[in-house]
Amino acid sequence: MNKVTKYRQIVCQFLQDFAKDDSEAQLIFDSERDRYLVMHVAWRNDYRIYGCAMQLDLIDQQVWIQNNSTEIYVDRESIERGIDPQDVVLGFRSPSVRKKIASILQNK
């Protein structure tokens, strides 16, 4: 199995596991463009709940964490599920911050 296929399966299973007990979660998987989201769309009394809980993209054979509005450490969870640490990108961080983080991790 090639790396992208493996990562695609890991990402999809992770998001399915995340959303399995949440009836308001909507899984949006675009495997052609490798975009994977969990959205929440609901009402609580007169208050509208709408937003992206998590977005993971596959870009250049890496898993990009584009959004994480949860308390889950998606990077750690991804690595535990089999994604190589160097292939996890914190896409929600600016390129300069990502470079600093990578430098710190390489020096450990």
C-alpha cells in the first residue's frame, strides 16, 4: 500500500472515530482532492451551532492539520495511528512558526 493510500485510510478512520458518538457531526470526505472535515450543524434552543471541528488535508504526501477546534491533540493521535512524524504539518500555523517548530523537533 502506498503512503497516500495509508494516510487517507488513517485520516478517514480517525475522523469517523471522532464523530461516531456525535449525532450532530457531519463527515465531509473529498477523496479526489484529499480534503476531510468534521462539521457541526445544529440548533440549541435559539442558538445556531455551525462550524468546522476539524479539517485534515493530504498535501504532497503529508497530513496537514488545517483546523482543530477540539481538545484532541490531532498531531499526536495521527502519529500513534501510523503517520510518520515528519509528515504531520500544522497547517493552521504560519510558515515561520512551522519552521521554528521543525527546528526545535530536529534538535531534540
